[in-house]
Amino acid sequence: MPDLVSSIRERYLKTLDTISAAARKSNRSPESVRLVVVTKTQPLDVVKAVIEAGAKILGENYAEEAVEKILALKSQSSSFQSAVEWHMIGHVQSRKAQLAAEHFALFHSLDSLKLAQRVDRFAAQFGRRLPVLLEFNVGGEAGKHGWSASDESRWPDLLTDVNAIAALPNLEVRGLMTMPPLSMDPETARVYFRRLRRLRDFLAKRAPQAEWGELSMGTSSDYAAAVEEGATLVRVGQAILGPRPGYGD
């Protein structure tokens, strides 16, 4: 366990250094960017090591798997639970909306009005006002979750849903999230990061009743470019934890 913590800490700090350098390159404060360590499919001992290594935010893609980890850590030690906040970063099925509403500090991947309305109802039951990000598909990929936003001429059509979500009493819109088309070349992703930033600016002018400060974009292969293009949240897993179990290299 000490060796695992040490190796994760080394990569975690290296990632923070890369984020800081990218932020300064774009004349931003490094403190304006938060690192979400993605622990999906990782076993509980790795999650514990991540927390001991200094991680402050953990991101999970699967609601049920995440809640199992959250509850297991809480039962073992309250210090583990209080040391980090948990973010939901993956697609949430409507039937699992209750889990998203109850257990997470920020929901990055809100991808439909129907889901928003359902999460809002559950948040009310838990007496919460849940911070959320709206997920947009800026790459035009079929099968990707989120509102279609690759065609900028169609952006005005998004306002009906955006305004409806912003009016929900138990959700708090904080910004946008995207997952661009997969590429190992970070330069390829820049066009999508820039498009999301332009979309954020477009919505901020037309829906000022919401907050639009957050941009969740960038993963292990392209997070430095994402920071240079305005990311305030980057979601990094393999660059810190190595390959996910069962996924090989």
C-alpha cells in the first residue's frame, strides 16, 4: 500500500504541475482549474490510495459502482469520506437519477431535459440544490450523449431546454461539459474545446439567470490543451492511476 500511494502521489503531483504550466501559458491562475481523478472500475484499495496520495475530487462514470465505493469508505472510516468530494461524470440512466441526486457534489453529465426534471424531483426529496453541468456533443458523433451542438447555426434551438433546466428549483446550472471524439493527439481536440467555450459564451449571454463559469473538458490524453482552452475541471484517470483493470494498455 505505501508503494501504491507513493506512485500515485508522484503521478498526481506531476499532473498538477502540467495543469499549472498550461494555465500560466494561457495567462490563467492554476487555482482556477480543478483536477478530478477518475476512479471508475478501480478497486477500493486503489481509491483509498488515491485519497491518501492527496486527491481532493474523485470522478465516477457509473452511479451504482460509485455509490458502493462511497458507502464502503464511509463505513470504514469517516476520514476517507470527508477527505474528498465525489463527482458524477458519466451518463446516468433515468432510473438511477436518485443516486445522482443523493450522493454527488457535482453532476457533470446532465444530458437531457427529461433527466434534469427527474434529478430535480429527487434533489427536492433530499433537501438539496444540486450543482450540475450540461453535457453537449460538440463533435457530432453518433451515439454520444448530450445535446447535439456541432452545428453552431443550430445553437439557438438549445435555449428552450437550457432555460427550462435553469428554471428548475433544485438544480443549479454551473456550466458545460463535453467529451470530444477520441484521439491521442491533443491538438485534434482543441477545436472541440474551443467550440464548447464559444457555446458557453453564447448561452451565458442568452440565459444569464444561470451560472456559466465551469467548463469540464480534457482527459488523460489532452487535459493540458483543455486547460489552455479554458477548462476549469479536467477529468484524469489513466495518467495518474495507470490502465483500468481489465482494459490492458
